[in-house]
Amino acid sequence: MAKKVAKKAAKKSAPKKSAPKKAAKKKSARKPNAAFMKELTLSPALAEVVGSKPIPRTEIVKKIWVYIKKNGLQDKKNRRMINADAKLKVVFGGKAQISMFELAKVLSKHVK
């Protein structure tokens, strides 16, 4: 019995072997793409929905989605479709409904 106790004590005191640690790679801060951050001039129709100040394309899309959610313009059955109210119908080129995947294409016609 004394031998078992001695073996357990030897195991506890023995240093544990571990895999050699690799040097951690430094994570570089992600730089935003300059094209996305460029402030764009809005058409008067789009300015009615998102505001008149020049803003980046990413912010335009965010503000459009805030407007859509606030006014409940997403189709109830097919959530991928966006129903147009009076302001958005002008932006959508007269269409009553567009797909969310068409949104970027439609917006590109209203920015410079």
C-alpha cells in the first residue's frame, strides 16, 4: 500500500509534458475599404427617406432598412419582398414591390 501512495505522489509532483507553444500571431486591425466609406450624394427622392446629408453606401442601406422596419413594409408572407409606400415607390422606379436582393441595384441609381 505504501508503494501505491508513493507512485501517486510521484505522478503529482512530476512536471506535465505539453506541446510546445507557438508564437501567437498579431491580429492586425481591419482597415475599412475606402470605396465603402466614401460619402455619396443622394438624389432628392432618396434624400426624403434617409436624409439629405452625404453618407456612405453602407449607411444608406442601413437607414433604408430602418425605414422599412419602422413602417412595416416587409411582405408578411414572403419576408424577402419589400412593399413600397409613396416615398419608396419613387426610389424603386415606380415598382410597388421589389426583392431585398434588388435593393442595392435600385439604390445605385440614386447616388453619385
